[in-house]
Amino acid sequence: MNHRHHSLERLYSAADWNALHEQAVREAQALRREAWADFWRGTDSVCSAGIATAQRSARRLAQSLSRHAQLRAQLPKA
């Protein structure tokens, strides 16, 4: 393995290694930004769906409570 490493050192200069390293860092940063953007898009989608479900449930509960209150108001007073 060391032999391979030494042969690579002969193929690339220090400037080449530095350029490759800088390119790898830039690509890693771009991939990280893309991954975070995908994560937040997915999170936003899940949260939006949860909020929509909670709003529908709250609306149904409010309607049910309103109907219940109307029915109680129609009952004869004891």
C-alpha cells in the first residue's frame, strides 16, 4: 500500500494535491447544502400535512361542540 501511495506522490505535485483537496471540500460543502435543503423540504412537507390534519380535526371538534351546545339549549329546562 505504501508503494501505491509513493507512486501517487510522483504523479501529483503538492499544488495538484491542494487543488484536489480544495475541489473535494467544495463538492462536500455543496452536497451538504443540498442534503440540508432536502431535509428541510421534507420536514416542511411533514409539518404542513400534520398542521392540515390538526386544523381539520379542530374544525370538526368545534362543529361537534357547537351542535352539542345547540341541542342542550333546545332541551326543556328542569
